[in-house]
Amino acid sequence: MSELYTASRLRVWNQCKRAHFYRYALRIMTHATAAMAFGTGIHKALEQWYLAWKAGEDRVGAALATIDELDVSEVDRARMRVLVVAYDARWGSEDWEILAVEVEFRYFLGDIEIGGKIDALIRDRRDGKCYVVEHKTSTADTSAGALYWDRLAIDTQVSIYVDGAAFGLDVEVAGCVYDVLKRPMHDPKLATPIEIRKYTQNKGCKICGGNLQGKQGSGVVGDHPCSICKGGGWRLDADGKPEAPRLHANQRDTDETIEEFIDRVADEVAERSDDFLARSIVVRLDNEFPRMRQDLIDTVESMRALDERRLAPPSYDACVRGREACSYFAACTGRASINDESLFPRGEAHPEIASAA
């Protein structure tokens, strides 16, 4: 069986040769970060969304049922539910025929076997053209003209998937529908600590003994309830409601419920849908393919050359990406042994591809 090269494998190798050795030679399975778990959850939900579309069933229901079964926090589950519902509202009316979902492919460039799994393969009924669909989650800037989209002009994964559809699945595609779902970074609002709460100035009813500086009226005049404040002791506003002290508008006396949190995030996603749901059609021109395929061949030959010499130099610039350290950081810094399988368990080289070794 030949060695398999996927877009994921090539990405790891380009980031760090040592991480590639740990992952694909030693087959060490890394622990998912919160961001990775969120992306995986959205991916699973959209897989069911597209499968339900293909079967003519309830898409949103299928996606939400999948999210409900995920082992994630209640807050992340709420964020996912908002994004999936918004995705359906924005893109669910496309006149598409769903040809395949999570479909695997294999093809060769010379003696190099390339493989992968396409999120979805669709045919646009308006012009009959077929497209690969790829969906990602991100917190990057995905506004029009952002560098996020410029880099897709040379993105290896897109090139492999377009070739994979043609050579591995015998489907000529016009390009890749590239969907990006931005992860909401909102958190539920918590009650303001009692010691820092601030209240509006109360207005006591002057008729029954209060004043405007905070003294509440008695609520009675003689032996009868005060007719002005209705016995409450506070001055009434124009709507007849007591102007009792209340928290400042930016403070809370209770934690936000998960239902309130979902409603708030959903409202913001609906108002700023372009920020949270972005789509671009990425194409590959005929004259681009020779160079891109040669780049891929050169990369794999470089990988093979280092493998033959048992070289796996680290790339320390890749040790920390964003706010998270590499999964192998403890091993590279000597704080743990890479041979400790309780910390670095072994698994399959390509778990995303069922038929891969």
C-alpha cells in the first residue's frame, strides 16, 4: 500500500517537520483544543444538514440534533445552534442538487497518492455546473477583500479537492464553494457583584414624606394609602410606575440564562450576517494547474528526502499559534516524554479517511 498524502498532512508538514513526524510517523493523536472541538462540532452538524438536504428531510432539525449530542460546553452548544440556524437561513434556499456528502477520493500524481474527503459535492441547477463545498470555522477577518480570501488563490487544499473531484471521482467541477462560519466569541452575561452595583437615584414621594434625594415616603397620608404614589412611597413616572432605585443599564442582578444568551447572539448574527457567514467561489484556471501540481510533487519529494534521512527538524516559530501551544510542546521542551502514551496516545494516520491505513 502506498503512502497517502492529504491536505491535512501537507499543512502539518509545512508548519513543522517534527510535528509531522510525531503525527504521521509515530501516529500520535493530539488532544483537541476548544477551537478545534468547536470546528469539529460545526462540521458534524453541517454534514447532517447536507445529508438531510440530499434526502429531502428537515435540515435544521438534523443539524441541531447532532449538536445536542456533542460533548461540548453548554455555551459552545448554544453558539453552534445559532450559527447553524443562521447558515440555513442564509444559504438554505440555493437551487442545488446534493450529489455527495463527506465523499472520499484518491488519485495519483506520478507515484504519489493523494487523498482526502470532500465536505459536499453539489450541482447548481441554474447552470448545471458542479462545485466542491468546503466549510470552515474561524475567528479571522473574513470581510470582503481580507487576506483570508487572497490566500485561497494558492491554497493547497482547494487545489487537491478540485483535482480529487476530477481524477478521483470523475466529476468535473467549476470551483470550490468556500464557506466560513465565524465563531461567536460572546459569553453569557453574569450578575454584577453586589459590592460594585450602582443604582439610579430614587425619587421618594413628597406627599407622604419622601424626597428626591433618596428618602422613601411612608406610603400613607393620615390613615389612608397615599393617593399620589398608590401606597408605594415612591414617586410615579409618566406611565404610573414607581421610580424606585434600579441598577444602571450596564449592570445585572441575575445571570443571563442560556435562552437569553441564544436570543442575544442570534440577534447580533442576524444583524451582522456578513461578518459571521461568508462565502466565496474559488476557481482554478487551466493554466494554474501545472504549477500547482508541480508544487505538490516538489513538496512530497522534500518530505520523502527528509524521511529517508530520518530528519525532523522543529520549527519553533510554530510552537505557539494564537493563544494556544502546539500539542507536542511538552515533548519538545523536555517536560514530558514523547514515549508516554498516556499523554501522547497512538492512533491512525488518517482517521478522517475510513479506508486509509
